[in-house]
Amino acid sequence: MLIFRWIVLLLLVAGLLCFAMYIGTGQTRWRHLGVRIVKWTVIAALGFFAVLILERMATVL
């Protein structure tokens, strides 16, 4: 669980840094990279919540 939390946190920080670079430089390359990182952050967060739900279901059964 700790690994999932760190992955999501680091992906969020990387996305924010990419968007800050886009604002600072104006290069669309940074915006595209930031959008791609945010997409993977959402996927990682969904995986994290799926694991949490499965753990809760396992204890109920």
C-alpha cells in the first residue's frame, strides 16, 4: 500500500512540475508530457482504490 501511495504522490509532483515548465517556457512539449503523466496518475489512483476495495471485501468474506 505504501508503494501505491508513493507512486501516486510522485506522479502528481511530476505532473505539476511539467505544467510549471510549460508555463515558464511556453513549449507545448511540457504540456503534452504533463497531460500524459496526469493520465497515468489517474490510472494508478484507480488501481490503489481497487486494491483498497478488494482488501475490505476480503475481510468481510
